[in-house]
Amino acid sequence: MRDIRRYDVYCLADRLALEVYRLTRAFPREEMFGLSSQMRRAALSVPLNLVEGAARNSSRDFAHFIDIALGSCEEIRYQIHFAQELGYIDKTTGQEMNHRYEAVSMMLGKLRNRVRGRPASGVRSERREAKGEKRRTANLEENDD
């Protein structure tokens, strides 16, 4: 079993879930069972899915729960935007929370790729793809002669 508490993405998602709980305390009372509740569930879903996935025996199961955490991460990002548009969150706080959840989302994507055994996306894999494309193009040109 994996010790999820040692993963940076888990630690950040855990702190952000706590912040969302604190932030939503100031929402209007009529949002208690609406947006406030939705935001809390989505924020808590990110670290909870990491915990559940890490407890699974297979990498495939772990990757599945990371995917669910990614979905929840994107859900909370929209909810932060929506709360900001309603005036429940000031612009600075909304932007800060969005940037931090964007970082969590990127970390989750990298973790998912690593768990699935795929190379991390970025410059190295783009270079590999470009080299492969050059090879395919060269082979096509040789065959055209």
C-alpha cells in the first residue's frame, strides 16, 4: 500500500480543501445547501480519492482514482470562478485559489502518467514525437523515389 501522505499533491490538495471549508463559511446562508456544499464536496473529493486510490492494490485502480480527483479538481476551479462572479469571493482570493488548484491539476496529471507508466508530458516527450515524425517523413520520402 502506498503512503499517500508522502505525496506533495496530496498535501497541497489537503490544505486547499481546508481553505475551501474556511472560505465557504462566509457564504450567504442560502448557499449552505447549494454552492457552499458543492464546493466543499468537490474540494474534499480530491484528497479523498487520492487516499482511496493509494489503498488499492493495482496501479490501474490508483490511476482511476487519480482521474476522479482530476475531475473534482476541475469542478472546484469552476465553482471558485462562479463564486467569484457572484461576489462571494474577492478577485484576488479567487485567482490565488484557481492558480493553486491549477498546480494540483498539473501534479495529478503527472502522477497519473507516472502510475500508468507513461512518460511525463512536456519538452522531452515532444522532442521524441518530433524525432519520430522526422523518421516517418524520411521513410516516406525514401519510399517515394
